[in-house]
Amino acid sequence: MKRWITRIAIALGTTLVLLLVYGVAVEPRFILDEERWRVSIPSLGEEWAGTDVAVLSDMQIGMWWANEGMVEKAIGEIVSAEPDVALLGGDFVYSEEPDIPTQVDRVMELLDPLVESGIPTYAVLGNHDYAVGAADELTTALEDAGVPVLKNTAVPVPSPEGTGNERPLYVVGIGPAVPGEADIEAALDDVPDDAPRVVLVHNPTTFDSLPAGTAPLTLAGHTHCGQIALPGTPRWSYVALTDEEKIVADGWAPARHGADGNRMFVTCGIGFSVIPVRINAPPQVAFFELVPGEGGL
């Protein structure tokens, strides 16, 4: 009996070590999940049909053993795919060390292929960007590079080649769930009531506060899809089990979540929080093909 207990203990210990090695050195470094979806957007003009939107979030530069190689790979995949619009979902940096200018410079180096590609790119900031005091420097660096940082505002996307701009597609950007930084009303004030739009937020919890019919496609990050999720049950992660975000840890929020006519997709992002491990929650870049319709997939 004692021998069997020893064998079981050794087997469990070996399994845990292998799982840890996988979570540290394999999944986050070599596996990039590419999600592709076709989404109906109310009031979208035919000239916008087939518009491709890419989203990437949570680079987390400054995290110990940061996932910079995967950031480079994800940016490369977006540039190669040549979407019509690229959206960056915040948490560009993670800590106060190394110093903020060094981290911001590295962020911009990593984003350079996307900037140079000419793909219209828009960003929101995340809670970590504010927590470490990098919001102003990030905003300046991104906007100097031609990437508008949307803080509670909306902008029209450049029209498809050869068409007018009578009914533009808007990107609505809302500040992170940090006291005093998110203002949904101000963001939506910049959008005509019947205009097609994509809403970009960092925190999924913002989605609950969006009025009905104002967010047919909301894209969020922040959760890293839990970073460690039970195989076969991706919503059963440490994030999913918290009171704050138990429903919106990853992927599409249930249809009943949020106001009528609104849908949200939560991307797994790229980087880490707390520990440099991902298990059953690989880094992710997501693409959405927009088509005219009444909303929904």
C-alpha cells in the first residue's frame, strides 16, 4: 500500500512539473490562437460589407519574463492578414520597472510593423497603464505614431477605397474601469444614433453599462481568459470564479449578458499578470468580418 501511495505521489508530482513547464515555456511562447468570426452590424452600409477588424490586447510589457516574442508574432500575423482596421485593447505595460520611458519605447518598437503597415489602428488604455503612471506617455507615443488613443470618444474609420463617407463606421473607445476614467455617455455622444459602430473597451465589466442597441460588437480584454483554465471548461478559471467577472472571462458573453442588441467578445490577449503561466488559455489575436444585418453572429 505504501509503495502505491509513493508511486501515485511521484506520478502526480511529475505531472505537475510537466504541466508547469508546458504553461511557462510552451503554450504562451509557441501557441497563438487565431479566432475568426463573421458578425452582423446594424446599419452597416454595403460598401462596408466584408470589413475585417483585428483585435489584440494585454501586451503587458514590464511583466517579469514578459511575452515579447509572442507579441512580435501576433503583430506579424495581423500585418500579414491585412485587416481594414486594427484595435489595441490596452494594458500595454505592466509595472513601474524598468522605468516607464524604457517600457513605452519597447511597446512602440513592437508595434512598429503595424504602424508602418498603414493599417488604420486605434487604441484604448488599460488599468495597468494607469496604475503604473504610464497613461500620458503611452498616449503621446501612440498618437505621435498615428494611433489615436480613444478615451471616451469615437472616430469614423476611413472609408473603403473608392466610396464616399455618407454613413461611416465608427470605433468607440471607452476608458478603463478605473475611477474617473470611463465615461460611456461621452463616448456615445460622438456617434449618430443610427451609425454602425464597434466598441472597444479594456474591462469586460464596462459592457453591462452600455445602453441597449449601442454596442452590437464590443471587444474587450483584461482577463487573459483566466491564464489558467481547466481543460475542457475554459470558463472555469481563476478569473471566471471571481464575483466581478465570472461570466465574461473569455470568448463571447452569453446572449443574456448585457442590454438587448449588444454583444461582447473577450480576447485572451498576449501577456501575463502575476505569474508568467498560461494553461488552456493561449495568447490570442481575433479577427471579425463585419457584414450588414440586425446584429449577432
